[in-house]
Amino acid sequence: MFPQFYLRLSVCRKQTEQKGVSSVDSSHLSRLINDSVSDCANGSTDHSNSIVSDDAISKCTFTPGGRRYYVPISIDEAFIPVVNKLFDSMEEGMEFYQAYGRLSGFNTRRSTEKTDDDANIVSKYVVCSRAGFNEKKLIVSNKKSSQVKRRRTVSNRCGCGAKIILRVVSGKTYRISTFVEEHNHDLVPKSGRQFMRVLNRQMSIISRKFVFDAANVNIGVSKSHSFMKEQVGGYANVGATVRDFRNFSRDLKAYVGERDAQMIINKFKAKHASCESFYYAYDVDSEDHLTKLFWADAVARRNYELYGDAVSFDATFDTNMYNMVFCPFIGVDKHDKCVTFGFALLS
């Protein structure tokens, strides 16, 4: 290992000297040493100025200063942005760059935009998600200023310069005026694509319907996500994280909001329209809040006709969210089995 290690260092020094760099700082030298150790450990003997990853995701090149830049490879030319490419709308251009990032192995985000006097967007920056740096807040107290770091987050910005700039041509037509392809960080390999935000933050209609159906049968978000993982063959095929499932469940509850009582009444009306034997009744207070609700389907009413001599009214089930008591009407049939005659919700 050691002969290869020193050979690698000598080659790196020789390359920097040939490119006109007389010396390198300690941090850059330590990076070269670490890269050399990892390369030797993996049995690498390639000393060229361009490195291609094992899974052919990106190509790494060195600048004269010793910095690394990564360029995606093995991508169909139809998905690669080019200058002066036209789009019918700004959203179409941003979706195109997002699809390019999905294939290349990096996330994208919207950045600076410029508007005209009529508040129309004339230019839009779409950058790599690792563009920029985490800024520090300047707090002034008692004539003393101090810099405070932002709270710890999952952000890993490193000043990446990859981006496209969309500029308006005429009306709603936009073109790519600038395209920077190089990244200063590794791109995500295929084995790690399942953790990318650009893939896992887009819940499909199937996923949303699955979360909704699971909630109807009192299956929580975490269990529904695990259950869907088993159905599709792995987390990589789900297309969304547990957090995305939770966010959709939250948005669904927010959409229902204060219309939940009206929704259940509308559902009972539809049931009664399709089956006249279905009976329901409700009562509201002065503020139109639902206070009493009773319903019984055809089977429950038939059970009451046959075994309604004795009725048990159980009022021990309390609901947490609505502060209402669930009261089933229960009886016993000729086989000494419990049967239901109806249900009620009481405030």
C-alpha cells in the first residue's frame, strides 16, 4: 500500500506543478492524501486528470487549482439543457431542469427572479439544491453585535454553481440564457436515488388514495407507508417518504377542516338515496354545531324487529377529537350472539 500511496502523491504534485501551481495549501493537500488512501484501498491505479465513477453517473475533473468538478454523463441529449432552448412557459422550463436533475443525481430548487414594472417575471434562476451557503444571523443587543449560527438543519449547501437562467422572449415564452453544468460535489448514484427529494416529494395519485383508504380503516401513516413498501417491493419504489405521507395526511385533515360534520351528513343522505331502509337523524345547536346523530342500516333495523325485546344502551365510548360519546344499541339474538340495532353520537 505504501509504495502506491507515495506514487499517487508524487503524481498529484507533478500534475499541479505542470498546471502552473507551485504550492497547495494544507487543506487541499489533506484532501489529496485522503483521496489517495481511498483510491489505494480500492485498488485504483488510474492517475489521469479525469475520473469516472464506477456506476457511470458522473465524471470528475480537476481545475488547475486542484478543485474538483463533477459533470453528469450517460444522459440522453434530449434531456440535457442547452442555451436558447425554448419553452412555452416558465413552469415547463423548471420542470425540464428538474427532470434533468432527477436523471443526473441532484436536487433542484427555485432561486432569484426578476420582474418588470407590471410584476411580470422576466428572468428566473433554477439552481442546484446545494447552491449558496448557510448564512449567519447578525444580532445587535446593547450596542454589541454578534453573529449567531442558524439552527442545525439537514441543509448541506456547499456553494455549488450549477444552474440555468430562464429569460422571457415574448409573452409567456421563455428560453435558457445560461446553463452551468459543473457541480462541486458528488452526484447521487443510482443506489441512493430513493433518498432524493426530487423523487420522494412527489406523491402519486395512487399513494394519496392509499393514505386516504388507510385512514378510513384507522391505519396510521407509518404503518401505511410500511405496508405500501411491502406491496411495491421496497422503499425505493414507494416514491415518497414517511414525512410526505404525514404531510399529505395533515393537508387532508386541513382540507376537511370544519366541514367534517356536513360531510358525514352528506354521506348519510347519499346512503338513504340508494337504500331507503337506511335511517338517520341529527340535531344541531344554535351555532350549527352537530350535537346528536343517530343512524341504523337495513340489517340493524331487521335485527331490532326480531330481537328488540331487550336493548342495551352503552355510553362508555368517548371520542378524543370531538368530545362526543359513541353509543351503540345492542341486543342478543337466538344464538346468544350480540347484534346491533343502531348507533348514536352524543355531545
